[in-house]
Amino acid sequence: MIRGPLAMCAHSVIKMGAKIYGATTIGPGCKVGGEINNTVFFANSNKGHDGYLGNAVIGEWCNLGADTNASNLKNNYDEIKIWDEAANTSVRTGLTFCGLLMGDHSKCGINTMFNTGTIVGVSCNLFGAGFPEKFVRSFSWGGSEGITAYDFNRAMETAGRMMARRQMQLSEAEKQMYRHIYDHSRN
């Protein structure tokens, strides 16, 4: 079921049984399913199964496991705060609705749950029961049980395998950019 407006870019797919609400953009090469509202997917990302995602921004080459759910409204209807990495503190958004913000090449496993206003950096791999922290720095591995650094070479191997499935590969410029993010994310 689709209620627009909807932007569906080249080679994107909406899976059968999906519920897509307005103000949603499905980037080129994306595959989406489940319930999606007011969300932007950048290129080649997947949310192919059930679960809710609203008021969210999903970077390129992300994958959300089956039954992933992301809150976009606090139970007390209060204003949502998000983490400002540069200031190293939470900041007010002025918003009542704000869901998941996920960086490029990040992934989450089956049944992952995200709190309202969660920010996941670049190239994270999240899994397990419970909610991860509301701010997951780039190149992180784990979940609510604990998060460790995601080895740069392993992260790039995973990115390469995902891209190869679509006959694409990381450029040297992209690898250098991700190396810069990695080097600055672990401080």
C-alpha cells in the first residue's frame, strides 16, 4: 500500500505487502519493505522486511535486518534530542518526530531496535537484543551488550562484498575517505 508523495528512483524495488507513507524517497538501487513513513533512503540500501522506520535518513549501502524497528516519537511526546558529535553533547532538535539517522555502509541484524533520535555512524555492524546507545560512533561493532571498534580492513571487505553483489566496487578515493573517518572516529 502506498500513500504519496513518493519518490522512487531508478532500479529501486518496493517489496510485496509494504506500507509506504508520504514524504518518502527510495534512492536508486534500494529494496524496501515493511512500514516506512517520511524516510529518505540513499542509493543501494535495503530494508526488505517487516518492521517500522519513520522520520529517518538511511545512507548508502545500508542494510536493516528483518523486523528492525526504529522509534520516531517519544512515549511522553517530548521534544527529541540527538547527539552532536562535535560538541560531545545532546542537542535539542525542536522536533516531536525524529527517527534513525544511519551513515553509509552501516548494517543491523534481525530484530534490531533503535530509540527515538538514534544516530549510527558510518560502517557500523549492530546486532543483538535490546537497544544500542543513541549514538553509535562510526566503525563500531556490537549492540546493547557492548560495542567495540570495527576493524577497518574487515569493514572494507564487507563493503566490497556488498557492492560486488551489484557489480560495483569501492574506489580508491572512497577507501581514503573511509580511512579518514575511521582514523577520526576512534579518538
